[in-house]
Amino acid sequence: MGMDNVCDILDYVKKHKLTFRPDVLLQLIAKRDQLMPNMVHQKAKKYIIDTSECIHCIRRQDYAIQHNIQDPRAWLCKKHASLYDWEVLSKHCARIYIEDIPFWLFGEFVATPMQHDLDGLYVIWFAKLDTDRSENSKYAIFTINRRYFPNIDTRGMDITKFVYEQDIIKLGNSWVLVMDDEKPLLEEVR
């Protein structure tokens, strides 16, 4: 593999006005084999409880009030935050196909269809890349009914061809993803 095709994903996201955090793409590609065994839910719940009844949202709200955090989105648990982000960011999200499976990238989340429930989606949340734990950076996987993601099948700029034409995808001057066919490698640049 030659190293002729190198892109900075930050520039690409800005140029196309995409609404996903650029490191999410790098983590998705680098950790896909690690994520797939964790996608074991057979069925997504039909309904999501209101934020006023969600124990996770209540805890986050208490923390936000205690620490004077004014951003209402910070008061939402990951599941409710993904719904909020989809509503706000979906018009300019990105879509990538990995082994013929679509993944939609928006904010700090990725959504992909469930195999055993046509009405369900897996939603993956990625923490920001951390220099101390790049191999073990945090992520969470949960399921949500597809009806909470209206028009998902028609949304997203397809970035598949662009991504797989690259030999290396940079994230500014701090991270690189080497697009090896067998196992993409995510490394911090020092």
C-alpha cells in the first residue's frame, strides 16, 4: 500500500459542513471489530421514557445544577442526547458503508440498523479520543426504535468512497488512522 492519499478529516468535515465530530469516524473504523460483539440486543424497545422520568437524565440534571452548567443538552443522558442531536444535526450528517452495513454519523454518535429487529437501531456514543487511553477510549452502545430517527434511510452524505480511497486519515496534527485492509490502526502523533 502506498501512502499517496492522505487527508485531514477536520478539513473534510468543515468543507462539506458535516455535523459529526471528526474523531468519531476514526474510532468507528478502528474499533469496528471491537464494537460488533457488543451489538447483541435482539430487540429495541418501542418507547423511550420522558426525560423527566429518566433516572440518568435526573442525575445529569442534578450534577449540572450543582456545577452551574447552563447548557440544557448537558442535562440529557446519552440516549436522550442522541435523539436531540439527531433532530438538530441529521440534515448534515454523514453516512458510511462498512461491509455493506450503513452507519450514520452525527455529533458524537453513530447509528446503524439492528440485524434482528428491522424497527431497531444500534446507537454508539464515542468519548473524545484521549491521549492516555487511545486503545481503550470509552464508548457506549444502546438500542433505539427507528421511529425516533425519522427519515434516517434518506439522510446523510455518503462518504464511503472518499474514506476508502485514503491511505491515511489525519485528525489535525494529533491522530492518524492508517487504513490497512486487515486492521486499520489508530495512533496518536507525537
